[in-house]
Amino acid sequence: MLQPGDRAPDFALPNADMEPVSLASLSGRRHCVIYFYPKDDTPGCTLEALEFTDLQPEFEAAETEILGISRDSCARHGSFRDKYGLSIQLLSDADGKVCEAYGVWCEKEVRGAKRFGILRSTFVVDKSGVVRHALYGVKPKGHAAQVLDLVRAL
């Protein structure tokens, strides 16, 4: 698991429009909130995405980019974005390598069965690429507002 003070693992992933987005491209000019979520168009993930979208102007004012990452495909991200009018970037980590690098791919128990999946987690990365906050196992409701407070304190 990543800790505050660790260098954030770099990545280049496609967004919903299949355009590559890399953490390195934001380095030096914007803070970054990277949030990992289990699956597009599910109740908790939809709530979280909508809350980040609603607060996007405040994140923009704090020079912060929001990147949502799941293992869903670019096409599924596009449908999810369009269905709910999301304005945040959704990135596809289809092979799960970025999830593993951030320590969010783990075994979970769902309805009595154990299987691997994404542990809902958020990382606040400063302009120099250093993890300032590593939040594992978060709850979606109200989370975006809590993260905004952390970003404003940078």
C-alpha cells in the first residue's frame, strides 16, 4: 500500500474517448486526485462520480485534476459518462496493472464468495508527483467533499 510521502506510480491509461492520459503530463502544473472505484453504473460508484463532478469547479480552482480509474473498458466509461453527464476523466485500467501499483486490487468477500476486485480508494498527489494522502477503503457518500478539503490544505 502507498503511504504519504511515496512517489505516485506513473501511468498512461486511455480515457473514455480512448485518448491517453498520464500522471507525468500533469506533473509540475496540477495536483491530482486519483480515485479507484469498482464498476461503472453501480450505485456507490455513480454517487461518487456525481459528487466529484458536482465539485469539479472547486477542484479546478484548486488547480487539481480528477481522475477516476476502474477496470471497465473505454466504451463502458463513455456510456457511463454520457448517461450521467459526468465531466471528470474516467480512465480504463483493463489489465489492472495500475490498480496493483496503487495497492487497490485485493481479495474481497462479496455475498459470501471471495474474489478479487478494486478496493474503493483515493490518492491526493501534489504537483511534484508525491502522494500526500492515501485513503483506502473509503465510502462514496460525501467522499468528494472530504477530498476537496484535503486538496485545499495543500
